[in-house]
Amino acid sequence: MTTVADQGRRAYLNTGSFVWVVDTATGKVITTIERGGFPDEVVLTPDGTQALVVGIGAVLAVDTATNAVTTVRIPMAPVAIAVAPDGSEAAVTDLYDNAVQLIDTATDRITGSIVLPTSNPSAAPELGSLTFSPDGHSLYVADDGNIAVVETADGRVTHTITVAPGGGLIGQLAVSPDGSRLYAGDGTRVLVVDTATEQVTATVGLTGIGDDGSGSVAVSPDGSTLYATGFSGFVGSLSAVDTATDTVTTTLDLPADNEFDTAVGVALTPDGSQAYLTNGAPGTVSVINTATDTLSGTIDVGRDPSGVVIGP
């Protein structure tokens, strides 16, 4: 749901019906881009020239130099988005037709789709988060308690990994920098998958109740720490997980007026020194010092921020 680059860059945040552009050095809003409808996730191409924003029935391609917007219509209901490591293609989960739409980032046009087998024929499709492997050879797609493994060369689903028997929403997927581990968060736990064996090797419990798909996850650049949001009632939390032992080392405890109310997304700077956390209800972004696990700043960004990405 969330990615962040170096401090002092521009941040693109989804808030209500707008994309806010924020100077991360000052925390000041530079401009807002009206997109109509409620936006959700946002990602950047690796070269930082485009921000791709998921909204109602469309993906918005924002030119980061000019803030000009190109609208890419998605046939049904786009949910989540990921960009291939080489930046040539974006993949978008399309909820109601159980498909992944493929967008050419050079032309901002749909070039194809991957239809996934229905994991639970008796239930409505539940496609959610997706992410590419670091080498770009595989695409992982969450689907109602399962993760489909797609071979990107030909669009074939080669395997299905069951991470939540009986179904359950997965909030976000993330892959370790070396590609050996896949992490799936649902707001109450993080499921750890060995990508070589495609087996769940650990379950990390978080502060949270109900696997409602609200969990976000982000891996530190060196792969040593996983950051995950939990959710209980209307107050969220942020936990740091040691990936060597798959145990929670810290859960942030902030003063009541700064609590992570309905924490939505989390991301790290490339050097791992800061984590950015979007807080839906308060309309803020919390900036966390990961060395001390303390709040170092708060950015007011308006109504219901969800995804955030900062340019290279």
C-alpha cells in the first residue's frame, strides 16, 4: 500500500478525492491534484517519472514533473497496484472479474490481463494486494486467503499458496530484498512464506483484532526488520519484527493524542532511517525514527490518507 524514498523529496499521498504533493523536508503541501472519486493505493515507477494512483474505476498516471494526469480506465473495480522492477509495466488487481490488468507505463494503456482461477467458487472474488519478485520473474497476487504465483513471462498461474485456510482478506504483500521471503499482513498477524518451498514458515502475532485485511507491511532495505500495522477497534499500531527470528521486537506506544488511529499504510526510506505511517481518521502522516522507534513528526494531509509514495 505504501512506499517511501529519500527525505527531502516529493511525497504523493492519496487523501479523499485528491492526491496531495508534499515536500518531505518541510512537511508542507506543495499542491493538490483533484482526481474525483476516492483514491486508494499509489506507486512510483522506478525512475520516479510517474505516480500511479488507484481510484474508482481507473488508474491515474501522474507526470511527476508537471502533475499532468492521464486516466487509464479499468474494466471493473481496481483494488491494488504494483510496478515491475524494470518499470515497464504496472499490474492492477481488478476485484469483480478476478483478473489482473496489465498497463504499459510508456503508453498508459492496458496491454493485457491475467485471469486467475477462482480460489473459492462459492464466494465472490476477493483479489487484493499484489507485488513483484525483485527479479521481476514472478507476480504474487492475494486472493481470499491464498496467494497466486504468476509467471510474468507468459502470465501463467504456476502455484497457489494457501496462507489462511478457510479464506480471509490479506491487507498487503511485501517481498524481502533477496526475494527469499514473502510477507502477508492482515491486521492481526503477519504470515511468512518461504518463496522457494512456497510454504508458510511462521505466523507473527500483532496487536489487533479480526483479520479484516487492514494490515500493511514494509521490509527494511537490508531485510533485517519488517514493519507491520495492526488494528484494534479504531486505533492502530506499528510493530517492528526481527526477520531472523520472526518475533516482534517493538510495538510503538505513543501519547493518546498521537495514536495511530486507523493506521492504513507503512513504508520506509531507502536507508531505513524513517518509517512513514498514514493515519486514516486523523488525516495525518506520522514520521517515525526507526533507530529509536519514536514519533519524529506529523504531517497534516487532510481527509483519509491511504497510500503514500516519495520520489527518488
